[in-house]
Amino acid sequence: MVTYICLPKILKMRYIKIYVVVALFLVSCKTTKETTYQAKEQSVPVVQNTSNIQGGMWIPSLLEGMNEREMQQLGMKMTAKDIYDVNNSSLKDAIVHFNGGCTSEIISPKGLLLTNHHCGYGAIQSHSTVDNDYLKDGFWAKTIDAELPNSGMTVTFIKRIDDVTTKVFEGVTEGMDEALKMKQIAKNISKITKNAQKEDWQDASVKSFYKGNQYLLFVTETFKDIRLVGAPPSSIGKFGADTDNWMWPRHTGDFSMFRIYADANNRPASYSKENVPYTPKHYLPISLDGVEEGDFTLVFGFPGRTNEYLPSVAVDQIVHVLNPAKIEIREKALAIVDKYMRSDAEIKIKYASKYASIANYWKKWIGEDQGIEKSKAIEKKQNLEKEFSKKISAKELVGYKTLLSDFEKLYKEIERVSLARDYWIEVAYRNVELLNATFRAYQVEQAYKRGGVQAFEKARESVLNRYKSFYKNYSKIVDKPVFEKLVKLYADKAPKEYVPSNMEGVDVKTLTKSIYETTQFTSFKNISELMSGTAEEVMHKLNEDKAYVFGKELHRMFFEKMNPEYQALNLKIAAIQKKYMKALMEVFPNKRFYPDANGTLRVTYGQVRGYEPKDAVYYNTTTYLKGVMEKYIPNDYEFDVPQKLQKLYESKDFGPYGENGKMPVCFIGTNHTTGGNSGSPAIDAEGNLIGLNFDRVWEGTMSDMNYDPAICRNIMVDIRYVLFIIDKYAGAKNLIEEMTLVHPKK
């Protein structure tokens, strides 16, 4: 067998499989030029303390210069072109946006994908039943034919990134009001995407960076036939569950495997039995040498959203007003759902993915608030703002003089409507499923009012498709007490001017009983009957249903009062934020400014490092299988351990994946990550896969607003634990044989 793989020219490695021959090559080429909004090239002094050059989510097409030198200071042996190259194979060609919310990477010449267990959780759940529970038992396709298709799942490659800032701002003048500016910018973006150079099967989109001061065009390629290949049982892939979520030490084997399928021309195609495994331009070789303190780590992926440059008044509002309200709502919902999941196996399957999703940010917000307080982030921002004010006065930058006072005024104005909006989102949209169902029906009614019968028919078809999957995982028994608890909370604590009249002074217990006894919104069969008939008939039936009538008032409040007020104020804040971002970069030319995450492809670099969360406590970089056994609680929802894994531990049967008689499980680093980086590869100094990013430490969850290299750590599954589970636990040697395993340190 001969495996040909495009790798950086600096790699010199010895393969553990004697029958694998690897051709190493890289052809240099010209890459995209840096723009004025990416940090300018400058001399970076060699320093002993490298913490000041860690942090940031950098655009991969703009790494040459400062970023490249910084990464090499941290130990990287690659070049910027090894990471991103338009004309030749590079690391970027192995990284894909997984199903719009996570990251995954290609790890074989047959399009084999690795991502997190929690990223594949919905797909694993959809294939599970009480009798055939892949969440509980795991799933492993021992042949290509056994791989399971996933309707609607996609993965997206970034083919090219171009700076189009100048074109986006054509016709935009300083004298325009913000609404006109945004209209002109939108018009220009539409023209740019329409005229973008790309293949017929590719897409183009334009994204904003540096709060609207820079715009980049992304040419992408989206594959639609993605099949489930393997997943460990939840007792491995979700070990520790919500108790350990956002925590360190961590012992979770958070991975799952999928495969990209393409047509005969290796291009995107909808699911077909005729499709074949995708042949990638590049895939990641896998290092068996592990990590140690100080090793370079590069995390490549699609971080979702950060707000590093918010003013102090905004962070203060989030920490002391908005987050506490959202935390309370989710806490009450989680307590109810958890009770039913623990007592009913069918409900446990139905709500497993939903519960994890709700709990994830609930716990994150708690840690975020604590981290902001501990790191004195608000005070630091206030100090920066004082320095900013002094400098603009000294430089007589009159245009920036009122920025901070404008922020103060606008955030004071927006606070109550922001809080009300969060109550609506958390209660009516996210956590009370019945209200979410009425919201979908409300959209159908609005479509009919705006566009008549044709719009109604289209909206009805769309919402019925949504309802089909929605009610598959719905339980009236669970939802009813959630409705009662959260509706009362909304009525009691949301700002009064945004509470609908039908919630004022109502007996919520009696209301809940009346609604759930009569509504048609508690099953797919009933809702299908409710939505049948002519448009007028459906409208009449909807407005006779108690759940719909109640929900409709909430949704009208949101769309007719709450959201318009919020968006109007938010547009003004965005304009000030854009100007503030530009001002910061002008006033502090020697400071590091990286663009906030916005769901686009980014590079973040750092090192494997332990940390000190509190006095006299130090956390090491790596956890081991021994820690899994120490946490083991038989038959526990979160900490049970499969019997086979126990036996492998007792016999120390770790194969080539162990280290000095121990089996590594997870490790931590200083990479700046956020939601969307789930499933991102952790790559070593030479371009090999060493781990799989899946979480952050609780003390560092505030990194979305305040990255601090002293305590912010991302958590990664050691790739050797992934291989150990695939090989020794699951016996899926067919998957191991697809991969290229290397020993770069030897």
C-alpha cells in the first residue's frame, strides 16, 4: 500500500506502519496580501515569557509576517503557506465547517472526518431507538456499506479568502445615516457575491471583520452526503456529562466520526447510493508521540462569536443584568427535564441532545460571570478607556471624543428591552417547546397576511417539515411543568412594559392545565390536522386554539414592540462600536488587535500549559484513564464506565497508544477558542493531529469577552485516546488502517 499525502516540506517523520510510504512535498506560491486591519508587520522581539503573544483568532490568509513569526517563537516549524495556500495543498484543505455549528477535520485519503461526540450527538440520537440505542452502546461501521446517511447534514470547505473592503464601501459616505450606510453596504455585498469568481458548484459570501471596518469574501464548497461512521457510547463520549462540562481535570472521549461522500467527479452531491468517498486535497497525519508542557499547539476551526472589544458598560450589563436572568431560566428548566430523564429511558433519549444544549450555556454563563469578576475584566476595560480618553484629548481627535459617553447613554437605554428580549428568547423560543411550536405557526399566519395563499402554502409546507422532527423528540409530560414554571417567571420578572396583557395577574397553574388539556400543539398528528385545509380554515382553527392564542400575544409583543426597539438601539450601538474599534487601532498602534470570531475559518495558536486557578492549586496539563476509574460510579447517568473499558484499564492493554504504562485522555493549552471550535483539530509544530478541541476550563469561559492567558485554557481529547477507543475498545481496525500514523518526535 502506498499513501500519497500533501504535507509541509519541513516535516520529517517515521511511520509506524512499515508498508506506508509517504511522499512529502509543498510548492510555494503567493498568498493574499495583508490589509491595514490585520496587525501590521513588525519586528517581534524574542522573549522568555511567551504569554503576551498568545490569544487571538487570526484570519488564515493573513498569517505571513507577525503571526508567522509569533508561531515560530512558540515552537512551530511550519510556514504560513503550509497552513493556508490557495494554489497548493495546505492544512486549510483538511478543515471543514461541520453542519454549520462545529468544526471537523479530514484524517484519511477516503474523506474520513473526525469531530466531537457532542457535535454528532443529534445524528447519533436520530439513528437511536430504545432497542437499538447508539447513544448508550456506541456505533461502529466495520464496512463502507454500514455507514449511515444523515438527512440535511452538511460540511463546508473554504476554498479562497479575498479582501473586498474597498468594494464594500463604494458609495458609502460619512454623512449618511446608519440605515442608509447599511443599505448601500448590503447592495455592494450582493453585487460582489454575484460576480465572485467561482465554480458553478461553489458558493460565495462576504463577512464583516473588526466591527465592520473590514470585509472578506469567502468562496466555499458544501458537501451534502455525510454519513455516520463511528461513535463511542455516551459513557465515553459524554463521560462526566454536565457535572464535568467546562471543568478541568476532564476525562471525556468527546469524539465521533463521519465520512464525506461525493459524486464521480469528487464534487458535492445530494445523497445517492452511487456516491463514493470523497478524495481530499489534504488530510491530517496523526502523531503518536503525545504532548508535553510547552509544546506548540495550533487550533484550526470555525469559532462562532466573541466580543473582545466591548466597552466596560456593556460587559457590566451582561454580567450583572442579562446573564443572571438567563441562568435562572435555564436552571429551572434543567431541573425539571433532568428529573424526567432520570426516570424514563424513552424521555432520556428524546431529551438527551436538548438537555445538553440547554445546560451547556447555562454553565458557561455562570463561569463567564465568575471569570469576569476574578480577572477584574471590567476594571481593566475602565482603565483602558481612561487611557483612551487621555490619548484622544492629547491628539485632539475630536471625532472620537464622545464615543464612551455615547456608549453609556445607549446601553442605559437598551438595558430593559435587552432583558425583555432575553426573557422572550429563553422562555418563548428556547425552553418552552409548546411556545416554540406556536411561534412556528405564528410565522405561517404572518406569511399569509403578507403574501396571501401562495406564501401560506410555502410556509405551511416548511413548518410541517419542522414539526415532523420537532415532535419526534417532544414529551407533553416534560413540557407542561416547564411551561408553568417559566411562564410564571416571565410574568413576574420581565420588564412590565414588555409583558403581554394576557400574562398580567394570571393564575399560571390554572392557565397551564387549561392549555395542555385542550391544545392541538402537543403531537404531530394533532398539529397536522390543525394545519390542514384552506388558508382561511387554518387561520380560524389556529385562533381557536388556547395555546396558540396565548403564544401569539407573546410573539406579537416581540415582533411589534420589543424587537423593533432593540434593533433600532442596537443599530446605533453597532455604529459607535465600529467607530470605537477603528479608534482603538488608531490610538493604540502597538497593541494587538485580532478580529472577533464570526463563524469564519480562524487560526489560534498557543502552547500546552497547566494553570493555577486559585492559591496553592495547580492543574497539570494531562489527564489519564486512571482518572476515569477514580470518577467511576456504577450505573450513574454521568460517571458509569463500560465494562470492557474497565478490563482494558486493569490489563493495561493500551497498545501503541499508551505512555509509560498510562493511557492519556485529555490535555489543555492556551489556545483562544469558543463555541464553534468544538471538533477543531489540535495540530502540532509540524502539521500533525495531536488532539481534538472540545471545551474550555470554567475559570476561562470569560475569554469570549476577556481572554487572559494566565487562566484561559482550551480542553482537548488526546488523539491517542481516540485511537485507543477505536482500536482496542471498538475493534474498528478498518478505520485505523485508513489513517496515516506518525512519530514526528522520533
